[in-house]
Amino acid sequence: MSSMGALNLRTALRRQRGIAVIMAILIAALAASVASFMMWQQQVWARQVENLTSLAQANAVSQAALEWTRMILAEDLKSGDIDHPGEVWATVVPALPVEGGRIALALTDQQGLFNLNNLVRNDKPSEVDIAAFQRLLVSLELKPDLANAVVDWIDLDSEVTSSGGAEDLDYLGMQPPYRAANQPLLDGNGLIRVKGFDAEAVARLQPFVTALPTPTPLNVNTASPQVLAAVFEGLTVDTAKSLVVTGGKYYKDKAEFRDRLPTRGAAASDQTFGLGSQYFLATGLMSFGRVQIINRALLARVGNKTRVIWQKHGDS
């Protein structure tokens, strides 16, 4: 073999060894990548299992908490039919440790709020309640005509009530199009679909309104100044502050409340207000591991029993 041939052979051998080294490095890198990917998948799977376990724990504790609130409301009936902020049900339970997590609970009286479904009674607009809702809207710097849009959303017919009202033709022109509900609201958040309401307006109203399955009187023992001023014509928010229950005191009969009204013009019929409540909202915040959920349930006391009207689950 000539010297040139020997040189070419050595060069070819070195090139093959280099290729073999590169291939070995590539195979090692690929094996490391596969191993890393498998470890990452295992970690994701383990975290998913952990999250699902935490979610199951949160839901189980939530149901137990709901049963506890129903028991509290049933027990409260033994002390009479007057409901006020000094009772056990009104005590907010702060975040307490439970096995594997924490839970916080609160019960709020829904009849201390303005019931939007009062706007239509016996399938007819209630002028007294419409006027009250308009006063609430004005006090919150919202247009009073919005009340008419809510009436049209709730009532059964397809006729526009009056200025600010809206029926199918108005909603079918929106993007995306839809129809008026023509049925009672399920909760206050349903206002977002009513013509004239946006997220800001709904948020402004949220602390003062509710949507209950039946027309209800206002519980003056739990009402805010804004709602009292809306329901009792002639009251201002400032004067209504003197009527708000504080310091463990509460109204024991309607005559006592009437005697505290500053003007005769603020009087109202016995059907307008009461001293007790049938509807309550239970809110629970559950924290387990990386999972946090908020559960809400509307409860109704019927006779000596408490039943769930609706229940909603969601991430906090």
C-alpha cells in the first residue's frame, strides 16, 4: 500500500471514530431527554393526583359545612321567628384548621337585601317595589329607568313596560342575540344580561340586592341604610343609619320600628317589612393544598326544616 493510501485509511478511521463519538453523545442526550420527560410527566401526574385529592377533600368538607349551617338555622327557630345580627347564625366563622386544610364559613340574611323578584308580584309589575328600587338606583348613582328593564326581564309578557324597558326585539339585536328571560332572576348576578346593566353597575348593586324565589318582606333587623332608605319613602341614607340594628339591640315588634321612623312619610304597610327571615346565603371558603374553592348555597327555612334552593361551586 502506498503512503498516500495509508494516509487516506487513517483519515477515514479517525472520521468514523468521530462519527461514533458524536452518535454516542446524541444517544446519551436523547436518553437523558427521555428520562427527564418521564420524570416531568410523573411529577405532573403526582401533582394532579394531589390536586384531585385536595379537591375531593374540599368538596366533602363543604357538604359537611352546609349540613352544619342547616342545623344552625333549624336550631335558631327554637328561639322564635325574629332574626337579627346578634344571633348565632350571624357569627362569621374565621378560617379554622381541619384535617389537611382550612375552612371559613358565613351565613347572611338575604331578606335584609332588596329582593329583585319583588318587582313583579302575581304576574304584574309592583309599583311600590319599582319605586323603591328606583330610589336605590338613584342613591347608587345609577339610572332609575334600569328598574323598568328588570321588570320586563322578569314579567311573563313581551310588552315593554315603559321608559328604559326592553323585551325580545331589543335583546335579539344584541351580539350575540338572545331573548328576555320572562321569569324570575335566580340571583343578582343575572342582572348582567339585562339591558342597561354592565359589570360596574352589577358590582355597585351587589351588596344591596338579592333574588329570592318568592316575594319577601324586608327584615329591618338586618337591612342596611341604603336598603332602608329605598324601601321606606321619605327616608334618606343618613337618617336611615339611625335605624340600623347595632350593639346587640334589635326590633322586637313592628310598632317599635315604626316609632323610630323620623317622619310619617317614611311609613310603610306591614307587608313591606318584617322582623324575621326565611332565606339565607351560606358561603364557605375551603383551602386544601393548592386548591381553594368557594361554595355558595341559598337556603330556605320551611316550617322546621331548611332546604337548599340552589348551590354553586367555584374556584376562589
